[in-house]
Amino acid sequence: MQVEENATADVIKRLRRAEGQIRGVIAMLESGRDCADVVTQLAAVSRALDRAGFKIIASGLEQCVNAESGDADRKANLEQMEKLFLSLA
């Protein structure tokens, strides 16, 4: 199953944001920042990666829902599934 084009753009955006956060964490470590600040940023990176993964999962589920539902139902189901997955992140 392939990630849909619109989901791919969103996932790439999230991953680029996480990439920037990781560079920030490295800079924080190199400059000797407080460990609480570093851990806070690491937690943010972790959430960003989780959300990217869940977006990919939601895209795959959308393809499954597509096979059985009309356009309006499919969009509502996808949005509901994505909200549920994101609540776990």
C-alpha cells in the first residue's frame, strides 16, 4: 500500500520540523544547556515523529475505507481515525 500524495506532503512537513528540532537538541547539548530543557525538546521530537507515523497509518486506513465507502463517509472516517491515532501520540 502506498502513502497518498496529500498525506506524503504532510508527513514530509512533520519530518522536516522534527529534523530541525533534532538539530536544536544537538546544539543544546553542545552548548551545555540544562538537561530539563534538552529532555523537553526530545519529547517534542518524539511526538512529531509519532504524529508523522500516525499520519502514514491513517493514509493506509483511508485506502481500506475507500474500498467500501462513499466520498463523504470516507472523509469523515479518515478524520475520526486520525484524531484517535493522534490522541495516542
